Amino acid sequence: MTNPLFDRLFGQHAESEAPFLRLADDAIVTHRDFLNRTAQFAHALTKQGLSAGDRLAAQVEKSPEALVLYAACVQTGVVFLPLNTAYTVDELTYFIENSGAKTVVCDASRADGLAPVATKLSARLETLNADGSGTLTELAADLPTSFPTVERSKDDLAAFLYTSGTTGRSKGAMLTQDNLLSNALTLAEYWRFTASDVLLHALPIFHTHGLFVATNITLAAGGSMIFLPKFDLDEMLRQLPKATAMMGVPTFYTRLLGDERFNRDLVSHMRLFVSGSAPLLAETHLRFEERTGHRILERYGMTETNMNTSNPYDGERRAGTVGFPLPGVELKITDPATGANLEQGEVGQIEVRGPNVFKGYWQMPEKTAAELREDGFFITGDLGRIDEDGYVHIVGRNKDLIISGGYNIYPKEIEQVLDAQPGVLESAVIGLPHEDFGESVMGLIVAKPGEQPDIEEISGNVRKVLARFKHPRVISIIDELPRNTMGKVQKNVLRERFAEFRDQSVKS
Ligand code: MCA
Ligand code: AMP
């Protein structure tokens, strides 16, 4: 093969007239249409001077063309760097600079804000809008509908996905062709995807879940996706009768269960419901089964590793667990202090190794060495145990992380912003239980002696620099932060103390 990821996922369908994307207005994009447009975009990228190994950063709304852009990057060997549409210019500046992206593609509404950044960092700026229009589409319009696929090997980079860390600075996880391809093929087989599958796709396509798990599996099997711009309850209920499978974060499932129209009849024909990205409460799993007769299949993954474990397709899907290591993936539980293997049943840190595990963090050898062992095991930062039947249970996190509606939020990043505000001595950011999003963000600040920080002003400043989903829903001033004898802030104490804010956070 010349380019394993492209050939196996995309190229093999070049002559297929079967549907690939089914859009909300019932229009259909066949595999062949999709590949023709991919070739045109590939020519456009090449004309811009992009070549294999260059990075392309894309902050674009979900659309068929946005997916075409991903495919064109794979076909040309350009490293694709998808970015959350909620990111502010401040956040984007870091990603563009750190990755050394040669081209930035954004929505036209964002172009004015990003132009100075692109100029400063010597990147080209192109636009691609939610309706598929834009300068990139114009550039591609009259170009040939076939493109000589650029040769790549399985260890070449295919994508960078940025993931924050406990230090607050995002790290570019380098994913190879084989990381993506091996996982897609394994999952397609494990979850029995075929060309007859119609996947209901309402996830964003700038994260592993929506881009690699959902899309790559569908492509591997030659199936199709009902491709919705975002999760919209009415639209989901309208489309479910046409789907055979659905993937979502737990919020999708709790929102569906919150609507009486979501009942057994609506989904009796469905083959599979998959959940991941955040813990699915055992209670949600059980309510779902009661309502529909289906057992949600929960799996566990990370940006750095794609998917690691899954509940079985056949056999018991056990509520509150993430199932077994996938074929080809090794998983062990180790002592966080020593790294020694722990006995079955004991709680420790989860480590994984396999073809799915990334190559390291872009230009961060020290961070890579701290998390990716020389023997290939990646330290996930999740705490878990393996039960007597081999099911993996995630029981907590060894990292300071909040997951809200499936988005990861690193408190450190928000604390750095709060600490820099007028009148603020120090801060702590915690996650509180939230009915819809699972967790929501609360900011606690300590004032400098004799000063009175202005919460309104601080909230306004936070809005300027951080994406909306990271904003604390509540900011409170407290006298001091509780610390242990080592001087470390005791966030568990804060979470207990502010548990009563739960209701307030639900309303916000
Ligand atoms: C939107 N808002 C959020 C979130 N989403 N706030 C916190 N957390 C969120 N996740 C903001 C909106 O900007 C809005 O702000 C307000 O909250 C209410 O928005 P709402 O309309 O209710 O939200 P929505 O647009 O319906 O979105 C909620 C959502 C969405 C559908 C749950 O967040 C979503 O699609 N999440 C999926 C994320 C995902 O794909 N995660 C996978 C990554 P305002 O107050 O201004 O109106 S993890 C991954 O890939 C790993 C590897 C894995 O294992 O899968
Ligand atoms: P990300 O940084 O977006 O790759 O998120 C990865 C993190 O999401 C993991 O390290 C886990 O903490 C969490 N996660 C993903 N899937 C699950 C799941 N099924 N149950 C619990 N946590 C999960």
C-alpha cells in the first residue's frame, strides 16, 4: 500500500456509489462524491505549497467539507490538527504557534480575528464555512477529481490532537497512521460494523470520539453516517428510526432519557448504542435498558491512545465498567508511586500499550518521557482496577481533570487565568456534579490582603481568553485554600464544602 490509512479507509471506496453521508436535509454524499471532492481539496492544499509532514490547523464547523479536509490531509500526508470551535483567538494562537502550522483554515466569521495571528506566525489563512463555502472551496472548485495519493508509511504522522495537562499548557499528541488505522479496524470488527450500518453521528469532529472512532469505523466498514451538525434532541428523535447504531457521550443518553418520546418503539430496530469520553453512571445504563431494552456498550479511550477497552458485543455489558482490553491492547494496573504491577482487584494507575498508543508529545520530550515509558506503556492518569471476571473499572483520576459534557477541562489552565486577575492572591478550580454535563466548573478565589476582587470584571476577563465550556459557572471568594502538610491544595475538601452549590450549577 502507498498510504495505508488513506488506501484502507478512503481509497477502497473510490468507485462506490453507496451513501457515505446522509445530511439533515436528506441529501446524500456517496463515497465516490466524497473521494472526488477529497481529490480536489488535495490539489488545493498542494497548490498552496503544503506537503507531507506539514501541519494544517482547522477550526471549522462540522460539515461534509470539513470531513473532506481531513481526508485530503490524509491523502497528501499533511498532518491534520482539528480544533474545538469554541476556542478563543488566545487559545488558537498557542496551537498555531506550537504546532508550526503552515496553513490555518477557519470559518469566515473568525478570519478577521485570526488574520493578524496568521500573519505574525507566517501561516496562510483560508476559510471554510458551515455551508461548505469559503476560499478553500473556491480554490478547489475546478481542480481535477483524482489525485495521486502521497506515499506514507504506517509510522508517519497523520494527526496532532492537543490535550491539556496538569501544567496547564496543551500538548500536541502525535498520532500515526497506524495508531488510527489499527484502532479503527479493531473496533469495526469488535462492534461488528458492516456496509449496511447507518451511524447516527451528532458528535463534534474535532475530537477522537467523533473524528476517529465514529468516522474511521464507518469508513473501515464502508457504511454511512447520518451526519448532524450537532446534538439536537428533536433532530435525534427524527433520525433515530433511520439509524442502526449511535455513539455518544453520557450527556446524549441522559438528554434522550429526559424526553418521553424516546421509547422502546423508536429504537427497537437499533443494533448498537456506544457511550464513552466520560463515565456513564450505572444508573443511566440501567434506566436506558429499562426504557429501551438495549444495553449501552461503554468503552474507554484517550486522545493519546484512541480506544483501549470495550464492553463485549456479545456477552455481558456490565454497568459501571469499561469492559476488557481490546484485541492487541495490553492493560495493567500499577502502583502510582513505584510503577510496580498490582494484584488483580487492587486499585492503581491504568497503563496501556499497543499499536493504538501515540508517538509522544510534539516537541516535548520531557513530558513524553514522564508519561510514555521506554517499554511502550502509557501512563493514562486514570485510576482503576480489574475485577475477578476481567472487567476494567475506572474508579477515579490521578490527574486534576474535570469532564463536562464530554469535554476535558484542566483546572490548572483556568487557575492561571484567575490568579492573574486584579485583587486575586490565588485560586482553585473544582468540578461539581452536574445533572446534564456530568460535572461543571466552580472557581474559588482568595483575595489579596485588603482587596476586594470584582467577580463581574473577572468573569468578563475569563470570557475573553477561555472557551465558553471552560468558564466557571460560579466564582466565589473564600478566606483561604485548605492545604495538606505538603502545601498541596486539598480539592476534595473544597468539593465537599461546596457540594451544596450543585443545584445552583445545574441552573446556570
Ligand atoms: C456546550 N456548553 C458547554 C458544553 N457544551 N459547557 C460545558 N460543557 C460542555 N460540554 C455551553 C454552551 O456554550 C452554552 O453556553 C451552554 O453550555 C449550554 O449549551 P447547550 O446548548 O446546552 O449545549 P450543547 O450545544 O447542546 O452542547 C452540549 C453537548 C456538547 C451536546 C453535550 O458539549 C457535545 O457535543 N459534547 C461532546 C463532546 C465530545 O465529543 N467529547 C469527546 C472528546 P451559553 O451559556 O453561552 O449558552 S473526548 C475523546 O474523544 C476521548 C478520546 C474519548 O474517549 O472519546
Ligand atoms: P481526552 O483527554 O479527551 O482524551 O479524555 C480522556 C479521558 O476521558 C480519560 O483519561 C478518562 O479520564 C476519560 N474517559 C474516557 N472514556 C471514559 C469512560 N468510558 N469512563 C470514564 N472515563 C472516561
